[in-house]
Amino acid sequence: MRLTFQTDYALRMLIYLAVHRERPCRVTDVAAAYGISRNHLLKVAFRLGRLGYLTTARGRTGGIALARRPEDINLGEVVRHMEDDFALTECMRRDGGLCVISHACRLEGVVVKALQAFLAVFDGYTLADIAANRSELVELFEMHRVSGEVA
């Protein structure tokens, strides 16, 4: 199983915002905290906003913030919203793929079960669960920010 960069970045952005709930953040802050592309994160933030996970405000005191409490953001839901396609094998593609044994093959059923188990694990957690070690995360973000400024 594999998640796209969009989903990975979405989860990381949500974690950052969960531990910095006291103020709106800028996408630039999130990008600097993780050392990843601001342009990619802008797309992720836009999508998370459209999906109702983030609020955005323009202007000097604006930024992005969680639209819901971390306890109300289920990770399985986020993963399903962010992933465009769970076609892990050719036979699972929307167009049916080109595999010559698709009609008799039993692999698809196995892969579907594996995917359901994969997503079930995410379903068992909320953003609050993975951001519960707030002080440790804030310290790590701060250490990275400071070391990033020196470099």
C-alpha cells in the first residue's frame, strides 16, 4: 500500500495545524517546518479547504487553521478524500485494465481485502490521536526552524 505525496503532505499539514492551534499559520510556515515545497502545500491547503478541513483568511493576520477540532478529523476519511485512485492492480482500474486473466483471476479480491484492512487502521485514529504529543512535536518543529535559519 502506498499513499501519494498529496495525502502525506495533507496529513503533515493537519498535524502542524493541530499543534499550532493558538494562531492561524501560513503555508510558508508549514513548508519551512517540514522542508517541503510551498507550491505543493498551497495545492494541498486549497484541497483541504474545499473538503472542509481548513479555514483560510486573507490579509496580514490571516492564514490557515483547522476548521474542525482534531478529535473530529478521522484519518481514514482524510486519506479517502485525498487519494484519487486506489487501483492497486491493473484489474482495479476504472477502465478494467488490460490484464488478460481479469475475468478468472482472484487476485483482485485479495487486494481489495488488503486495502480495506489498510484503510481500517486509519479509520481507527483521529488527528487528535497522532498530535497528542504536542509538546514534543512543537519542540521538533522549533528545532528544525532554528537549524534551518542557520543553514
